[in-house]
Amino acid sequence: KQEVTQIPAALSVPEGENLVLNCSFTDSAIYNLQWFRQDPGKGLTSLLLIQSSQREQTSGRLNASLDKSSGRSTLYIAASQPGDSATYLCAVHTSGTYKYIFGTGTRLKVLA
Amino acid sequence: KAGVTQTPRYLIKTRGQQVTLSCSPISGHRSVSWYQQTPGQGLQFLFEYFSETQRNKGNFPGRFSGRQFSNSRSEMNVSTLELGDSALYLCASSPAARSSYEQYFGPGTRLTVT
């Protein structure tokens, strides 16, 4: 049974810092892994999708890496801004299923 | 291209009642998934539909059901509501091609059961 864990649960940093969010999963047989952002009371916004054959994906100040063998993914946010404040969720699509399993999220606060 | 839409956005119901939530996927997307989000349990998978067939179901009681129509629109129904059903219900659509199973989420329906 796939389990997804995100560390840390919460993070507070001053503006301008580079930061790393971690996601680990127990079953390495995955199709892909997706990172999302969620603002309070809102739906999820897709940030990056990494296919199982890929090692990383980049979009603007965001970079996500995937190490399937160790069951880990990291989301790197460069030069953080107050507008980055949100909850970040990773979700894993396990092979042979039609569903994503979500981590519990990292609540990020970037202080101006 | 319009995004995923969910109606209604907010709903208040009484224990014992039933409720139906609706989701319209992105045009061309044939897969629709439903999730329940609560502060205590996080995001939990309810079920997934593709071409009007339920392909996967999460660990929820039979009070939770869903369906998908030929135009890919989906509804989920919760019968005999309980206080614990209060949650944000999120719908996601996907092209469902195996190589790009990216999910796109709607804004959610906030259900409050009193």
C-alpha cells in the first residue's frame, strides 16, 4: 500500500531564501509524481509533473527532482516570495491504479 | 480552454439528508476523480471514472457513490449525511492517457453538515 510523507509539516522563512520541500513514498512502482500548491480554502494548482522516467522538471523558480529508487522527491523554490505562501502537496500515481495518493502537505509561510 | 468547474461551491445540509455534487471536466478529458479533504485526514481518494465506468474506489462507506455521464460530466452523491462528512470535496480531470496522467483540479465544493 502506497504511503506518502512530506517533511517538514510547516515552514516559515524570510523572503529571498531558497528552500527545499521533501516528499517520500513507499512504493517505487509509480507512473509519475505531481506537485501541487493549495491556497487556503481553494482547490489545487498543479506546479510540476515528473514522469517516472524523468529525473527532474523545472518551471520558473521551481525545480522538482525524482529519485524513484529511494522513493523521494524534492521541490526546490528559489528566491522565495510572500506570494509563495501556501500549502504544497505531492501526489504519487502508483502503477496499476487509477488514483493519486497525496502527502499531508507542507504549509509554507514566506515573511516579507 | 475552460478549467474544471464544480457546483455548487458551498452547501449546508442537515444530518440525515443527502447531497449531490457536480463536476464538469476540462473539454476532452475523459477521466474524473473525486477527493475528500478534511483537516484531520488530508486529501483522500473517493473514486475515479473513465468513460462512464468506475475504475477505482477508495475506502469510503457505501453512502458515497458517483457516476459519470456520456459527456464526461460527473456527479457524486452522499446519502444519510453525518457530521464527519463536512469537508472540501475536490474533483480532478485528466486526459487519462497512461503517459501523461496529469490531474487538474476544480475549486471544490465546501460541504457543511449541521
